[in-house]
Amino acid sequence: MTEATQSNAAVLVRLRRIEGQIRGLHRMVDEDEQCMDVLTQISAVTKALQSVAILMLEGHLSECVTSAMGDDTVDMDEKLHEVTAAIARLVRS
């Protein structure tokens, strides 16, 4: 199993867990649970999604950017801008 395949498997496991959390949130709202409890769960889902985003970014850096560094046809300034933009989106969210 390649590193990319392992990374994708880890992301999928986390996303399945997040799906369960979202279903739980849906149930909580449907059952008219306390607002603070729902907000706590929303916070947990948000953190879980941020964790997945960081894992994806880490994979992109270690696989795509690293391999691009050895490719003379790749514009590294463009690659760095791409990564910087992705980090900026994560920071703003």
C-alpha cells in the first residue's frame, strides 16, 4: 500500500466518523436537544473537519509538492502560491 493510499484510507475513516457526528447532530436538532449541547457537537465536527484538512494538506505537501520540486517543468512559484492559498483558506475558516 502506497503512502498516498494509506493517507486516503485515514482520511476516509475520519470522514466516516464525521458523517456519524453529522447524523448525530441531525438527530439532536430533530429531538430538540439543548442548544448548548448542539453547539458543543458542532464545535467537535468543526475541529474534526479541520483535522482532516490538515491531514490532506500534509499529504499534498509530502507527495505533490515534494515530487514537483524534482520536476523542471513545474512552476514552483505557482505551487507555493497554491499551497499558501490553501493554508489561508484553512486559517480563515
